[in-house]
Amino acid sequence: MHDFITLGTTPYDEPCACVGEENYHERALQECNRYMKLLRTLFGTEPLGARFGVKWFDHDFGAYVEVVCYYNTELPASMDYAFRCENELPATWEG
């Protein structure tokens, strides 16, 4: 079975684009792409069954995007990777 964990759009102590701001979609996607690169630097390339992606979610103020780590519940290495990412998220762009 496939599932995912949300990881945010930027490291948790960094500012990020907010829904409703000018050019939100473009800015948020740029942040997400930069964030996925940082996560790969910190945690290594995703193992078989895991992958980073961006996912849009509906909200009362409009759609917002987050980086997610998709994983396969039948592949322990992919689950371990996803949960490690969630538990050890970086605070800053410096990691």
C-alpha cells in the first residue's frame, strides 16, 4: 500500500511563501524544489518505494503546497526513510 508524510515547504525555522501572497504558487514551488534538494543532501537518495514530491491541498483560503515523502508500506526501507525525514527535519537551510 502507498502512503505519504507531509514535510512542509521549507525548513521549520525559515520563512515561507503564504497562501494569498503575490506569486504564491511560483514562490512556493521554488521553495519546495529547494527543500527537496536539501532533504536529499541530508538523508540521501530515496530508497526503492520512497520518493519526494509536491502535493497540493485545498484550504479555505485557496490551495497550498507541501513537500511530501511517498512510501510503500510493504517496503520497510521506504517507510524508515519517510519517518526518518519526518523526525529529523532541518530547522534551517544550512541543515
